[in-house]
Amino acid sequence: MLENERLSAAERWTLTAIAAASVVLRAVCYFRYRFDSDEPQHLHVAWGWTQGLVQYRDYFDNHAPLFHIVTSWILKPLGERDDILLWMRGPMLPLYAVVLWGTYVIARRFWSRRVAVASTVLLSFFPPFFLKSIEYRTDNAWNTVCVVALVVLTGGPMTLARVFAAGVVLGVALCVSLKTMLLVISLAFAAVALPFLIRDEKLRIGDSVVKALLFIAGFAIAPALIVFYFVRLGAWPNLLYCVFKFNELVAATHSNVKLLQILYPLELILLLRYAAHFARSRTFDETSRTRFYLGMLFGMYTITLGGFWILISPRDFLPMMPLLAIFVVAWLIRICTTPARLAMTYAVAAVLCFAGLIHYTDKFRDETTEWVTMMHQALRLAAPGEPLSDFKGETVYRRRPTYWVLETITREAMRHNLLPDTMWEDAVRVNCHVAQADGPFWPPRSRVLFSANFLDMGRLRASGQWIKPDGTFTIAMPGEYVVIDKNGLAQGTVDGSPNAPRMLGAGPHRFAPPNDTHYAVLWAPAFARGFSPFHLKDLDF
């Protein structure tokens, strides 16, 4: 058994090479890995706070608020920038470092320095963690706070102060993400099950009740402060709707919910049976007891996530990835008979991780420029204070006419007629002249109306129409318009008056004289700002 031995030269060189590759590729992916649609959605919410708006009340979001409130302090001094997401990925780096630190600390406490070094290095290169930890998203703050909570819980004897501190930390995590409850349930289950699974473990009911009450008291502090804050802002009912009631719609649009809930007790029984079988033939000291507890925590979190969190993605498993890395490395050290074989195993694991990164990053192709270009156009096409209709807040700095964001839950709810598609009516109501480019996220009805009454400008659209051969066109959004052709301002008359930027009301209009030239009527400010459907803006700034 090699667990307690020092790193061999082969292991040391192999892990050093993997760590160096992880650092280099992180720098590459920081600037080139595509922006997930959740990133600008979170950033739009943070921007709202910088404008004096209140999350949930003044604009929609279905996440817990702490991440957006805190990062708004970082966002505000940066101003309006087309590359703002690259800047806001910066604060994710220290969060990533804290998770790696937590992984090392836990492994060093209950396994060995050898396990700690290898698990930390391999975790840093594991594609789901590597890539998600780059993105500006709540999950990174949530994962960091959860790992800190595990470090606190495993830092020594389970004193009352430690239990209370862990509760405080997990309460902060809850204010970042409601998924924290999955971890709290799993921690509690593992703690309750431990005395029944380990023969020498004594059940002290009175002590357990006191610790549970202290944990709850600490856990309640941060959420209570959030509740007080939003009550003072007059937005508490809005928070309740967005974070709780709205998210319940996911259960109404997925038919597998009942099956998952039926299977959950069976999975729980299987976990307990396996844990009891594992513990039966073993004796436990304090170290092995904590290892067993962490294994129970891992298993319980996994089945609870599968049983109750319907829209599962790799980021939901982030707090368990450090434990997974530790368990895998400890197992590899146990089964590998020589340090050379172990080093080779690490190398193979790194090659597999590298292959995964190549796949998920499309061979490290630059996929950030498209979004930066869209942002550059958004800041030019829509002036501050002008509305812009997008899916989830992709344009960050402009208010959306529609309250809902077109994320998965919303789109499915609209498809099942649980939420109305009002995107077009909302745009008309606020006289919105700029919209995101066409795409599958648009609800079918509004998609048709936007396509009929907006013209492509590149990554965005502006209100207007292609003029029919007989010279007729229709205005849906009242405003200042101008008729143009490929050369610029068109020669002719609009409703009998010389063509020039002028106010046009909703309804039919006519441009004369119609001829073989292709004409378009376009929102005049878009034309004045250098945009035209005849010369689409793409990757050129």
C-alpha cells in the first residue's frame, strides 16, 4: 500500500507536468472558451443592481441573490464594455483557487500528502470542473462556499462552535444557490446514519439535538438578513415568486418527476445496505470514520440530486468533485503496485482529460469573439436607456421589455401554456426598436412577428421592413424611420413627402417611386449609428 509514502520522482514530474498544462490551458480557455448563455444572464442581473434596480421586483431572475449583489460591486466601476464578461471571469479565478485549496486540505487531513497533491492536480484538469470554474456564474461562488463548509466541518472535533460556524457558512451558500439544501440534507443524513452503521459509534441524542439546533441557528443568519433586506426593499413577494414558485414550473413540464421520486427511497435503501456491508467488517478510528462519513455524504448527495433536482447538469455536482478526486486517487494508489505504474496512470488520466477539453472547447477555437462583437454592436445600436429585446439579458446593459427570461424553464412553460408569450406585446408597449438576432430561443408566435417587423443588422436587429415591389410597407413600432438602399439614403417620397428621417406611426405606408431597386425602411437612429441591412455587421467592429 503506497498511500502513506512520499511522492516518487516519477509521480512528482508527472503531476508537475499536468499542473503546468492545467495552468497554460486555463489561460487559453479564459480568453477563448465560449460564453455560456447563463454568464450574461447573471451579469445582466448584477448590472441591474448597479442601476438602482431591485432584483425580482424590477427585472426577473430565478436564482438566489447574493452572488449578483456582491459582484455588482465589481461590475460598477468597470463601466459599459463590450468585453465585460472577460473581465468578470477574473473574480472566478480566486474562487477556483479556494476550491483546490479545500481539496488539498481535506485530503491531507484524512489521507496523505500524496493523495492531497495528486487529487488537487487531477481535479484542476477535470473537464467539467475546469471549464465551469472559468465561467462567470453563481455555481462557482456556491461551490467555493460549500467546500469551505466541508473544510470547517472536518477541521477537528465536532465542537459546538464548529457546528455553528459550519451552519453560518452553509447559510451563506444558501443565499448563493438553493442547491445548498441538497448538501445540507446529505450532511444531516450521513450524520444520523453514522451511529447505526459503525458499531463503536455512540448515539448521544441530547448532544445531537443541541448541535442540530446550533447548526440551524447559524444556518438561518444569512437567509434572515436577505429576507430582511428584500422586505425593506418591498421585493420579498417578488423573490418568493421568482426563486420558489417559478422554479416549481419545472416539475409541471417534466413527466419523469414522479418516477424519480418513487425511485429515491429504493436508492436510499441500497445506499444504506452497501454502507452497512462496507462498515460491518471494519474497525474505525477517527480518520477512517471521517472518510466513511465523506463517502456517505458523496453517495447521499448523488442520489438526492438525482431524485429531486430535475434539470441536472455537471455544475450541480461541483461540491462533490473534490471528494470524487480524492476517492479516485486514493483508490489508484491502493491498486497500483509501483510508483512508476501510478505515474503512468496519472498520465493516462491527464490525456483523457485533455481529450475532453479538446472536445468541449472545439479544439480550443476562439468562441468569445462572437459575443464580444454582439456586445459591441449592442452598445452602438441601442443607446443607454433604450430597451432591447433579448433572450436572457445577453446584451447586459439594456433593459428588457419582457419580464421573463427565455431559459429552459420558461420556454418549456410557454410550450405547455403555463406562461404566456408576451414578448411582442411587451416590445410594442415600450416602443422597442432593437432586438436580438433570430434564433430557436424565440417563442414561435413572437418569432414570426419580430421576423416580419425587424431587419438584420448583423448580431442584432432593428425595427423596419423590406419594402414590397409596389412600394408598400407596414410600421409596427412607431418612431423615426428612413428609407434606404444599398447606397444609403434612398431618393423618393414616403407618403407623398420627400424621404428623410421622419416620424411614422403604426400602420401601412408607401414609398414612391417603386422600381427594381431593393429598398428597406429602417429605424432612423440605427441608420444614423452606422447600421444597415444591406451591409451586415459581423466580426468587423
